[in-house]
Amino acid sequence: MSSTKVRVRFAPSPTGGLHLGGVRTVLYNYLFARHHGGDFVLRIEDTDQSRFVPGAEDYIMDCLKWCGLIPDESPLRGGPFAPYRQSERKESYRQYAEQLVIQGYAYYAFDTTEELEHMREKFKSDPNPSPQYDAKLRNHMRNSISLPAEEVKKLLDAGTPHVIRIRMPENEEIHFDDMVRGHVSFATNSVDDKVLLKADGMPTYHLAVVVDDYLMKITHAFRGEEWLPSAPVHLLLWKYLGWENSMPQWAHLPLILKPDGHGKLSKRDGDRLGFPVFAMNWTDPKTGELTEGFREKGFLPEAFINMLAVLGWNDGSEQELFSLDELVEKFSIGRVHKGGAKFDYEKAKWFNHEWIKKSDTERLLPDVKKVFRDKGIDISNDTLEKIIPLLKERCTLLPEFFEQGSFFVIRPETYDLPAVQPKWSEQKKTFFIQWIESLKDLQEWNFASLETSFKEKAANSEIKPGELLLPLRIMLVGGKFGPAAFDIAVVLGRDETIGRIKAALEVF
RNA sequence: GGCCCGUUGGUCAAGGGGUUAAGACAUCUCCCUUUCACGGAGGAAUCACGAGUUCGAAUCUCGUACGGGCUACCA
């Protein structure tokens, strides 16, 4: 209905690792923007200098890059609405706060932290365990509403530290239509006079999000459900600032919950239950503590994104595997689920397994190469091209390519003897000795010829081929795992195959 | 405590007045494979509860319960 271009933003606070839920918010933003041919903006909400964490911003951008969710405008790329870091926009916020004071929608408050604590203590009661700075209480505090005008002026002239608070109206009803929840309403009496501008001159989230969304012409705002209670403040600000007609449409996304128990999924849950919560490895610069990410755990970004997309959304069909392009095509905010979803790591791994299986060798090659390189082994692309197709259906996480396939490049040093020895015999040993000889003269070194030769020799020895297959596998692999034995022999090549059989024969 | 949001198998979920209430993960059984997987067949398992509206409610309404979020000069 509107012809204005869709513009959405992801507005993280750079305070640490990028959480699953954060990535999903980015993803929904991105999908919505692309689906509607709009712009996707990354805006850094760094208004809390006390929580500044060096490196966190670059880290977030790296995560987005890994996920393939590249913003059209960002601190890195710039754009027509630069700067994209709120700390760099500091000067622009004060005027709006002052404007609100002049219009009577906000006021100066001089209360110190101690005074606020004292107030909370003093007015705390059983029916009201957490008293709010609101219409009932602001007259008991030191602010430009409770204090005489001369005194306010005096305090201001003296440079007394102060904040600017919104003056929440009494007995009003605020309501709006949320894109995922439908109609939502609040009574203004239950909302406190939120701080808009802090004593250090920085805006709080409440002011900054409204001012920047307006200035950056944001049309749709997605954020986590934890923001719902402060939505009335934002709605009012849009109205008081006179921008009501430009207000974005809101969508409050359901939360991602702990797999066990209840509550929001946190980094701690990952540590406790043994799965990643952050997109990529994050090292806390203060403590040096490393938290493993999905990338390093061995997830493909395609799978990570896919898994996140359907955690709270589906297209109504039975399809579960979606590429990013398909998601862009099919995503609709209206089909986002309202309720929170418990995170299921098993299902997450299933997605990764599916994506590994459906990815072609060329796609997987660099990742698998890295897995081996991290183990100190360089493998040629030629070999990789041969082993990846053989290995991928048994690998759920990338590092398993090494676990499942290291024997291709490292001759086994130990054997799963209990698997062979009980049924081992001189006849079998003789068979292998003879087979080695015929292998030397084998015309074609491929699956079919190996199999034929193996079966013929087995028949001559009057042993069932099946009883020889397991020993052969152990000789080649060392254990009871891996692709078909003849497939392995093909990749190993004639010399190495014969060599391994000989070596094993010494031990069996 | 208050305010807001939510509630379909263990988990993710489709379904929005009439369905045998899909599908997926996990789980169990079997088949395939003398490795591990993949694949295939099947099983068990769900509408939180109570009222109402209706010929008929998982679907609509209201209560209750339960869960979650928020309740900072953090986002």
C-alpha cells in the first residue's frame, strides 16, 4: 500500500559474543528486506560506554559475513545515513530530548543513584516490591516538575548532573498492531518515566532507537520479545516528536529458550549442556575466556541459518531445508510463531548433517581441507575430491571428516584386534597373502575389479567373502568404520593397499 | 507483587469451526549393509484445565492454571 522503500535495521549492542537469537533477528531482518527489495542496515548501539568491549563490533560484522547476511549500510560500509554508530551520533540526540522538555513531554531529573536507591527502598512494599519512577512518585523526587522553576534553573546553571526523563501520561491507553502478535495494548500508568538522556549526555536505548529509526527512515522494526514492555515508551516518543506517521511497523520476535528448564537461552546454558550459543568463537578480552561458536564447532553457515530460520517460522509446507535464496523468497513475518521455542541441539546437528550431505564436493572442499590442516595435515585437492563424497554422509559436524577419514592419509598404527582375532585363521591369512599377489597384476584398479578379484580368490580359498571383508577393513582402516572397503582401496592405490595388508598381517 | 506476551507429542511444529490432528528431530522395532553411516518400513507419543457460543470446538469467547518477558542513568 505504501510506496516507501522497505528499510530494516539490526541494532546490536557490541558487548560480547553474538547470540543465536541475535543471529535469528538479523536473519529475519535480512530476509524481510530482501524479500521486499529493501535495505538492510547495521547500526551499532553503543550508547553505554561502561559496557564497551573492544573487538565486539568487528566480531559482529565477521559473524554476519560468515552467515552471508551482509548489510547494505553499516559502520564499515557507510551509507547515506552515516554515521552508523550511535556513539558517533551523540550530539544529535540532546536536541530532541530538550524539545520534549520544552513541550512538557519530558523533564530534568537531578536524582543521584543513591537517591534513586533510597527511593526504591523507601517505597518498597509487599504489594509493590519494585516501585517505579512514575506519576505517583516523581513529585517526591528532585526534578523539574517537583522543584520550583528558579531552583531548576539554578541547578542547571550550576551544571548539576541530570538526566532527562519522559513524562508518562496518566490514565491513557496505548495500543498498536504488532506484525507477529497482532493487537497489543498497555496502560500508561504501568509504565515508568524512563530515562531518555543519561547524565553523560548519551541517549538511552529508548531515545536513540526512536531518533535513529526516524532519521534512518526505518520502515519495519524487528526485535526480541523482551522489548515489548518498553514499546509504549517508544510509541509515545514517536508521537511526541511529531513523527507518528513515519513510525515503523513493529514485530516482536519470540524468544529462544533453554532446552531444559525454562527461561531465555544463555551462553551459560551452552557451557553447561555442551553446545555453542554464539555464532563464532568469542574470546572475552577481559577474562581471556573462550566460548566456542557454531562455526568452529563445525557448522556450515547454510545449516546454521536454515536451522535458525525455522526455529519460530515455517512456510506452511513440509519443507524444512531451505537455502538462503529460498528463504528470501518464502519468508513472511506473518508466519512467525508467537510462542518461544526451546533450542534443540540435536535438531541443529541434523540440519548440519543434511547440509553436508546435499553440498557438493566443491563447496565442502575448503572446509574439509581446513579441518585436516588444523590437525597438521595438508591434503591435496585431488585426494579431497575423492574422499569427500565417500565421507560426507557419515559426518554431522565438519571435524568428523578427520575422525572418519584420517586413515586415508595416515596408515593405521593400531587395529581393532578384538574385531578380527576371534575369527582369524591360517586360511584367512593365506588368502590375503595370495590376494596381494594377484593385486600386483590387477589390470584395472577400481571398485569392480577389486571386488571381482576378491571374490574369485575367496571362492578358491573356500571362504565366504563376507568373512574376509571385515578383516580387510581393519587392515585398511584400523577400525570398524568408514566407507566400503573397496572404495577405500581404490583411493589408497595399489601400493598403499598392499602395504597396509602386509603390515596388518604382521600383527593379526 | 504489577504489567505484557504466550500455551498442539520429550523437542520444533502444520492445522484458524466438521481432519484418521500433517511432517521433522529424538526414541523404540524391523529391513538393507557381515564396518559405521545413508536409505526404507513400522510403533509409541499431543490439542493445559474449566465454563460458555455452536448441530459441531485444537480452532471463537471468558475465566483458571502454567510458562516466559519486563519492572536500571543495560541494551
